[in-house]
Amino acid sequence: MTFTQLHLAQPILRAIEEEGYTEPTPIQAEAIPAVLEGHDLMAAAQTGTGKTAAFTLPMLQKLFTHKREGKRKIRALVLTPTRELAAQVHASLKSYGRHVGIRSVEIYGGVNIYPQTKALRSGVDVVVATPGRLLDHLNQGHLDLSHVEMLVLDEADRMLDMGFIHDIKKIIAALPHKRQTLLFSATFSKEIKRLSATILHDPRLISVAADNTAAERIKQTVHPVDKAKKADLLSFLIGDRNWKQVLVFTRTKHGADKLSRRLSADGLPATSIHGNKTQAARMKALKAFKDGRVRVLVATDVAARGIDIDKLGQVVNFDLPEVAEDYVHRIGRTGRAGNAGEACSLVCIDERHLLQRIEKLTGARIEKVLVEGYHPDPSIKPEPVKARGGRRRQNFGSHKPRGRGGFARRS
Ligand code: AMP
């Protein structure tokens, strides 16, 4: 299958070629024709599968081939759970649409609202937004969604986890009833199915075996180690394995800062990215990492959502996540678009139950490799992992959406 066979317009094909893509990924091959035919879509797809192009390419095609006269009106709306993902999707849209003459804007909180208002006033075809800030604009009368032809909910499961359901419903109420709706989600909980039933019309169901293929492509290892030795072990591994670019996950913001300071002190240039940092600081840290000026980026789950680093070879779970699905999201940062990747987890005795949850979710046992000099001390007894404040889900398998307390607002 080639992109030409998908009947995309020349300016779009040119951009795809310039991106260096030679053939559509499985989700693109399935989704693009379905969207072009006008179907609603319910797609099970993780980041790393090429899902962004799966909806932005046919969106651009439709906007391009059915141009409207007069002042630009918002014709497509993409909702994402986090600002990073909104920025990422918007960057992809601009890149794939660079020869098409489509105007778009990214809308999210944590930054000055004025430039967004200005862009909206000047007229755009596509808005990529997080729900909270979009609703602020809507309430203030900065935008008119009554001409939207296509709505995309990207990472819908995340949006529900983060308590955005009411915002989403309010936004949908401002859209025309007759529209095309595409829903992308890594998991299909009861809540997602309930939402789909109310907003999708006779959807095409698309499921690429993303979790498994991604997980299979990524070499996963667990290094059992005592909690107090984790930082030493990480420092050792980065040097010993000569990892050039490594994304490290911690459970807490404080933990991310502390670890990044420690690695820097060991001579391994590191920086951190988490929800307490301003958007500008997060972007700066990400850029330094992408440019290779820092070797280690230490991140919390929320901050890392949607981060797309081409050819990232190594992910490390310094702490295991409390929510097993986060593990799949974390390791999905590597092994993207067919590249090989490695993910290792430093697991102390307190985290054994978290590891079991992950293995239950992925349906596979992860190889355990002891590192010489860092064997766990068998006399250490497990202690409960401290629950974090503001966490959205404490229990594995429970998908109850939370209110807007703290967590959701950060996006
Ligand atoms: P996504 O799942 O949308 O986050 O995309 C993951 C990565 O795959 C991004 O770095 C894209 O640039 C890349 N990508 C998307 N489509 C293709 C394709 N057809 N061929 C090669 N790389 C792709």
C-alpha cells in the first residue's frame, strides 16, 4: 500500500514525501479511506502507531478539496487531554498541511490567552485544543463552533481519566449535530463506550494491535534493586550502556527534580519536566533534550503525554506507575513507527504488586535481570508505596472519571 493509493491530493502527498514516509502505517491504511468516505470512527490506537496522521491527513484532504468561500470558519476541531499533545498534533497538522493553505491554531491553558484570541479572531480552519481552555474561549464568545464539520477526540480515554467529560459534553453541545466524529483511544473502558454511543453515528471500528506490536518491538527488562540504590544504578546504567538519549519516568514531580539534580551532579546532563513547571520551561527542557544538549530527561506521566521524540532508543521507569496502563504509554515513547526501542524498569520490593498489575495488563512476563553490584538485599521488607495526592485512579481497572480537582486543570 502506498500513500498515492489512498487518493490524497498532490500538496499533501508532497508533504508526506518530505516527511520521509514511504508507506502508510496499518492505522493510516485503515482510517484514511474510512474518514474520506465520511464515516465516524472509533479507533483503538496508541501513540507511536501513526494515529495523528491517520486523522490529520484525511482532515486536510477534506478541507482542501471542499474549500469554502468567504471568511474562514472553524471547520475541524481536535480535542486532546494535554497541552503537549495539542502542541504535537498541531505541529503535525502544520507540517502535513504546509502546501495546502489551511490556517490552524493551538489552544491550551498555562499560556497567555491573548494570542489565541487574536488568532481565532483572524479566522482559522482548524482548532487543536485542550477542553478546559477551549471552553473558556467558548464562554467568552471568542469562537463559533457552529460550522465544525469534523470533530476528533484524541486519546479520549485520557480525557475521561482527567475528568474532562463535562467540558467535552459542553463543547459537543456547541457543535452542529450533523458532523463527522472520530474517536481515538488506547483503551475501551465502559465510560468510553458510553461516550461513543452518544456522540458517534454508526462508527467504523478500527483496531490495530498497537499495544502488543509496540510492546513486542520494545525490548523490556526489569532490574530488581533496592530503593536506596536506584539512583546509583541508573547512573551506572547510563554510563555502562552508553545511552545517548534516555527518557526516565518518576512517579512524583519532586522525585523528577531530585533525580535530575543527582544525575547532573554525576556528570550526566539532565533536566526534568513536570506539571509544576511553566509551559515555557517544559518546552525549553524538551527542546534541550531533542537537540541533544541534555542526555537525560526525567518526566512525570502527565508531562510526558504526547511527547514525540523521533528515534528515542531508551525509556527507563525509575518508579513503576500506579496505573498499569501508564506503563504501556510510557514504553510507547520508544519503538515508534517501526524503530527498535528498549525500556527497563528499576523495581524495588515495594513495587512488586505494581509489576504484577503490569504483567496482567500486557499479558506477558517481563524478563528480570540482576545487575552485578546492585542485587537487592533479601533482608529488606516491603513497605507500602506512598499514594500520591491528586492521583486520578488508585485502583487497577477502575476507570472512574474524577472531578476537575487540580489534575485536570493543569492541562
Ligand atoms: P503518532 O502515533 O501519531 O504519535 O506518530 C508516531 C510517529 O510516527 C511520529 O514520529 C510520526 O512522525 C511517525 N509516522 C507517522 N506516520 C508515519 C509513516 N507512514 N511512516 C513513517 N513514520 C510515520
